[in-house]
Amino acid sequence: MKTKILLIAMVVLLAGTPLFLGYSTTTHQSSNRIRWKEIGDIASTTVSVTPAVGARDYSTMIALDDTKTVEWVLPSDAGNVELRFRMPTDEDDAVIEIFLARGATYQNGSREDSFVKAFILTLKAGSQTGPDSDQFIDTVTETQDYWSAGTVVGSSTNRIGLYKIAVDGYSEMIIIATTIDAQPLTIDAAWYSE
């Protein structure tokens, strides 16, 4: 009986020693990181005209021609989004505009919301082959960042140029091409919550 009590006391003492000495077990949580997802393509070489300021309401923007736009509802856990782009051949060019909205209506649901023009990017395809025998865009040039929320990442000859956006609560994205050499311009996205 004494041996049993002594053994139990030793187990309790050994189990509690790390806590007594100030050590604790660290639990690492990983951010929700998503693999690349193809969110759509601009399948027309007939370019879009930048929507007029008075025509950026939600219903007008959503009604834009599907072959000239990519519409994407962002995942609710997306705090940051990375975009990468693909075109048919090396040296293909495009100029795109990215519009964001927080949703179709105001929070109370009584009024229609609008999209804001957030970014203008110039894209040039490189020679790294993508998953559909297309070419990754290697050069991403930020022509306009209206809120300092975008960052060009890895833009250089024969690399995969990315564009990272801190979406800060925006939930929908529309991308249009105002200049495009060849179609399709395919857009991939990845996102994470940090």
C-alpha cells in the first residue's frame, strides 16, 4: 500500500514539475492557408471599358459581360489574398483593374452597395509554363493602388509574379481587362487569415 501511494505521489510530482519550473507546453496554431484555386478567366480579347463612376453600383457591376470579367466571392476567412496570372504565350500583355465590394447591400439590407476601383495592374507573361501549357505572368507592375493595400511580390523576368492584397473585410472582387493581347487571361488565387 505504501508503495502504491509513493508511486502515485511520484507520478503527480513528475507530471507537475514542468509547470512548477515555469515550463509550459506550447500549442502552435497554423493560419488557414489555401492552395491555389483558379477563380476564372477573361476569355475575350475585346476589352472592357472602365466602368464610369456612376455605374459602379453592385447590380450594374455584377451584370458586366462574363467573358470580359472575373467575378469572385472571397472566402469569409480571407484576410489576405494572393493573385497570380497566366496567359497563352511568352510576352503576352494585359492591363487589369480590380474592383472590390463588401457585399450587395448595406448591413441593414435596405440600400444597394457599390464597388470601388482599388488597383490597376500591368501584366507581362514570361516563359515559365503553367498547369494548362500556358505561361505564368512574370512581371506585375502596379500602375495604381488607391489605398496602399496591395503589394507586388516576386515580379521579375521568368519568375511567377504575384499580387498580394490585404482585403480588410471586402467580400467580393471583380477583375476586368482594359488591354489584353491574347485570351484567356487566367487568374488563380490563394488566401489566408493573417
